[in-house]
Amino acid sequence: MVVAPRICGICSVSQSAAAAAALADAGAITPTPNGAAATNLLKAAENIADHITHFYLFFMPDFARAIYADRPWQAEADRRFAATRGTASAEMMPARGRLLHVLGILAGKWPHTLAIQPGGTTKSVDVGEKMRLGAVLADLRRFLERQVFAAPLEQVAELDSAEALDAWRDGNDGDLAFFLRLADDLGLESLGRTGDRFLSYGAYGGAYAAGLWRNGAVATVDPAKISEDPSHAWMDGGEAHPSEGVTLPNADKADAYTWCKAPRLDGQVVEVGALARQVIDGQPLIGAAVAASGGNVRNRVLARLLEVARTVPLMEAWVKALRPREPFCDEAALPEAGSGAGLVEAARGSLGHWVGIEHGRIANYQVIAPTTWNFSPRDTEGNPGALEAALVGAPVRQGEETPVAVQHVVRSFDPCMVCTVH
């Protein structure tokens, strides 16, 4: 619980939650209701902070570039989203900072909190802190409804078709509507297409469903069919389930080109992330978008922001469900021997931790991070991962040496290579 969150300084709460879930699985420990609600709040706060940071600081600034000077929206993109000087980030960053007070109240610090444990959370909440959490979420709602959506969250969450989205976009001056207009102008729905198989472990205790989406249908996920193939990674060893996997770096390995192994589900490439979560959960607008154009740059960004609109009301409900005078953590003992898996959803997608315990000590520990799924190299059959497939055919504009289309595709996945390498 000390080391695992330090895999990453961006999604450390998700790493904590996965580690705690793996230990809870090994020890047959059930978090208390308060602990489960508090953990959901911590994960959601981090995920929403990641989503809005990605949109404003990493993704939208690319559209302020001079390469788009001929487009009718470029001047507004430059004013709002240009790196270091755009007006949007000056409004977003204070709102993000206030949102992180959720982590301060419930976990003491961020990143690398120690508050999340197998049996719940170590920090209890009194009545005053519960009121402060409600105030923080009310502030977040105001920011989102004023700037990101320029509409009530519930109205955005209920959009159920391409026609409804177009009608909403045309009468809206928020930042999501602005993105949708430029996305239509650039044809971003045809950029960055993958194989359209989507995985989600399920999020927030079932608030978002688990499953595997393919060919328009959702199937149950069997974690026993997950494997990692190191054939094109700077890693030795053979294909194995992560519970039996090894991490043996070999920087001189021939035919390797990444530190990332190749995760597969029943031998198949999958895409993970907000788009996967929302299509598997059955959100009708995302279902219609995927049915029409699959996984692509536009749909990934749309799903990410739609998830924000759907998640904030869930957070408000979790705050109301907290019971200050009841336990927040079950301090059950861990086993001397056993194994467990912690499968959670981080902002970027499906995150798994697998632990093996012998004589009261960790005998093996393996992690598959979301970007490991999305940025996987080719497997032994030569099949590329989701990003490699999405980059095929990306256009190069006249005079470009660093194609902006490639950057749109890469950033649409919101990669975290730190998690993947660690």
C-alpha cells in the first residue's frame, strides 16, 4: 500500500484502490459501506480531475496551432486554448484545485495517499466534513455547467442520439459544443479508428457496468483469459496470465521496441478508457456514436466529458450516503498464503493488480495499466495494439514534419507511459 501507488503520480488513487482490492480479494475482506463510498469519491475526484485536465491542457491546445490558421474556429481556439496563455486553462485550474479538496478531506494528501485500505478507508468523516464535501461538489457542478457544458449536467447525461447531440450543440456555447463543431469540421470521427473491441472491469462498485463490447453486444469478462505477451517488449519470458507473469527487463532484446508488454483478452486486442466504460454501460449516445463510427478521436473525447457529466451526480449521492458515526474500515487480517486480483477503472481505463502471497510476504506482483492495453506492441501473431492500429492512415498536412493528426490520435487515448513502464 506504500509502494504500489507510486507507480504513478497522476492516477495514484486508482493504483491504491487496485492494490487494496487485490489484498481484499486475497483475504476475503469486504470494505465497510462508508469505506466503499469514500473510496468511490476518491477515485471519482481523481478521474474527473484527469478528464478535465486532459481536455484543457493536453488535447485542445493542439487546435490553436498555426497549421489550422485557415479554419474559421482557429482564432477562438487560440484565444481559449493556446498553451500557457489560453483563457480556458485560467478558469479550469482553480476549479480543479478546489475539486482536489475531496482528496484532502478524505485522504489527507494527493498523490500517494495511504488512506485506502483493503477494508475501506482510514479517515472517518464527521458532519462538518460531509458538509464541506457537498460544498466542493456544488462548486464543481457550477464550473462544469457554466464553462464545460453551458447546460445542466443531467441534460448532457441524457443525450441519447446523434440528432439530440447535434441539436444541443447548435444551441450551446460551452467548450464541449465548441469541440464538437471543430471535430465535425475536421472529420475527427474518421481519425484514429481501432478494432472496436472494448473492455471495462466496471467502475465504482457497479455504478458503471463491467463487460466486453464487440459487434454491438456486451459479453461477460473472464479475467482468467487475460494474458501478457512480451515478444516485442524489452522483457524476457513467455506469454502468461498476470498472476503467473514475470518482469525480466532485457534492453538488448532483438526485435523489441517498447517497455510495454502486449496484454490480450482471450487472444484479442481491446481498447480501454471512458469510451469503453460508457458504451459497455449502455449510455445511448455513446452507443449510437460507436455504432456509427467506432472508436475514434471524436468519440473518445466526447465519452470522456460525458462521463464527467454522469459521474458528478453519483459523487453527490455518495456524499449523502456517508454515515459519520459508523465504521469506515474493517481491519481484518491478511492471509499467510493466497492470491488476489484488484480490477478497477482508472481515468484511462482498466487497471489490474495481481498479488501472490507466500509465508505472509509478497511472492509475485504484476500490474497491467490502462495504457499497457492501449499502447501494447504487436503480439506473437503480429497483431498491433489499439494505438498502433489507430495510427494507420493518419494524414500528413503539407509542410508538416510532426503531423498534428498523429498527436490528436495519441492524445485521444490520454496515455500515461509512466504507469506502463513502471
